[in-house]
Amino acid sequence: MAPALIEPIQPIALPMSNKKLDFEDTHRSATKRVDYQPGRTVVESQDFYEHDDLRPLFPNLHWEALKEVSYHDKGLQGDHRFRNLLASATDVFDYNPKIGTEIHGVNLAKLTNAQMNDLARLISIRGVVFFRNQSELDIEAQRELGAYFGKLHRHATTAVPQKPGLEDVHVVYTDGTSKDQRAVFTPSFLWHSDVTYELQPPSYTSLKLLSGPPRGGGGDTLWASQYAAYDLLSPPMQKYLEGLSALHSAQMQADGSTAAGRPVRRDPIVTKHPLIRTHPVTGWKSLFFNPGFVTSIVGVPKAESNAIIGYLNEIISTTQEIHVRYQWQKNDVAFWDNRICNHSASYGFAPHRRHAVRVANHAERPVFDPASKSQEEDLSARFGLPRVDKDGARQSNYND
């Protein structure tokens, strides 16, 4: 059973006395233990900060275009029951049937190769896996863990840590002095999979929260399963999209950096990828689309392309059962597979500081195997689950 996101209030133990406490005494005793104001969270002092060396920096560097690198997915070596990874686990549970798993009792800083293989396999199935309070996983250990899965990606425009030699670390940083960005983006546009314009977009990606709002202060992250997004489509639509490709562009990201007076460390590119891809570990089909970087569908009229993009945007951003929402706490780590997940930040946490560091490795070039199965098709056959009726013309009496 999932632990509550809000800690239960323990019963108040009143002292034994012959004197009978009146209501005011009891109320005063209770309020000493709980100070609650709806919608109000205490802002942490920002005078001293233990992670100053990991604050954001935008170095004026220029890198050559990326070249294709070899990649072998470690998830293929993982145990199908994850027995190595879960040997020390004290609890493990799924957030919902489609996406999101949380594991307790596992120290990411001390994984064996066999445990890392299991972790890759689990992420490839569940999309994103959460680990609480990973205080021993410092930035070097996080990079070492990421590098086990493949060559680390260096982002062309976003911030890196001020500490030298960490150009393969992406910094997320907002504090009380940052500009409010909520009005700049539509909610659906914020959904994205990282740097899908690269020739070999990332697979296993870790994000560690160094500092963030307290519980109830906002700053949650949401993920959406692209396995499940594919399964939402009708069979004719699945077949149609399987024959299409999309253009993923880095141009908007580069233009934004230039407008902000920041360097673009690698020339922006536009890359064509299949709209449906097959995962090498699970063999499942998934949508490979995101509102943030896909600019057009190849080989169809502009109106048709826009209609496809709008439809898939709606599928990803509004279908609740393919989403998982995570409420961060300090030193938590989320580990996800960018090949099969979109994710979105959420606003509304100002003036709290929110500081995280991300490490991602390059994966294979996206490919589609016509003989592959979908997640729903495979699990339905394996566990005897009923197939979803996709006839939207039926009469319905929705009630919840």
C-alpha cells in the first residue's frame, strides 16, 4: 500500500492530572503541535545553500555535431522478476496499472551491475520509477550510474553546474527571484520527452531533487506513458500512424537561448523519427511524439499534419489514466525512460527554490518493428485481462 503523501497527525497524549483540562487548555496544547494555514507553506531561507557548486551556469562553449554511438540496452540483461534490485527493498508498489512505481529500501549509490540491469528492465516496463531520500547519491555517483547505461548526453542550451567538469549534467533551478513562466506556455506544450531531436535521444534518465518546496508547496512533475497512449488509439489509427514519421526540431530551444543572451553550444538540428517505435527490451510499440519538439508530420498535407499533432497532444495531455504525478521531497530521485514517457513540470510553487540535477544517456536510434506487440495486447494475453472496447459510438452512462 502506498504511504500517505501527508503524514498522519499522531494522537495528542495529554498529561495525567487530577485537574480536568478545559477546552482552551486542550486547544492550546494541540495548536503547539500543528501550525496549519490552508495554502500557505514556509519558504526556506536562501542565505546559505549547501549546493552552491551545482547552481546553474551557461558556459560559452561550442561543440561539434553529435555522431552515432553504439548502444546496448542493459535492460536486456535484467532479471524478469527483478530479484537482484529488490533483494534489499522494504516496499514496492505501482501508482497505477500503466505507469509509475515506487521502491523503498534501495540505495541507488550502491547498486551492483546486476541490480542496475534489473533497474533498467523495470524502468523499460513501468516508464518511471521513484526512490525516496537518496542522500548518498551525490552528483558523481549519479553520473556514474547514468554512464553505466550508455554515453551521457550533453545538452546544447540548458544550464550546467557551476562546478567544472559537469557539462553532461542538466540543471533545473528556480528561486524567489526567477520570472514567472506560467503565461508563456500552453499546458499541453509543456509535455515533452527530452531532446527527441537528437539522432539518438535518451533512454534512462535520472532527476534528483536537491532542494524544493515543502509538501503542499507545489512543483510536482507528471509523466505520461507512450505505451498507453498508443493503446488508446483505434486499430485503424494505429496502423495509419505506424507508417508515418515526424520531424523533431531543436530550433525553438536554440532561438529561446539566443533571445535570452545565452550561448547555443551545438548547432540546432531537425531529425526525422518514426511516429511509432518499438522498445528493444519489452518489444512493445509506443507512440514517439511530444508537443515540445515535434513540428510536423512527414508526407501528409499541412492541415492533416496539424490535425494529427492536435489529436496526439490531446491524448497525451488530457488522458488521466496514462499519467502519474509525483510529489517531490528533498533527495528524491525519479528514473524514467525517455523513449516511452513524456513528462511535464508544474508551476505554482513560487517563491520556493526548486533545484534538481538530471543525467541522461543516449539510446538507440528509434526504429519500428511491424511484428512487435502493444503493451495492452501483451499483458491482456499474459494475464487474461479483458481487451478495451474502443467503439466510441456506443451508448454510455458515465458515473463517478
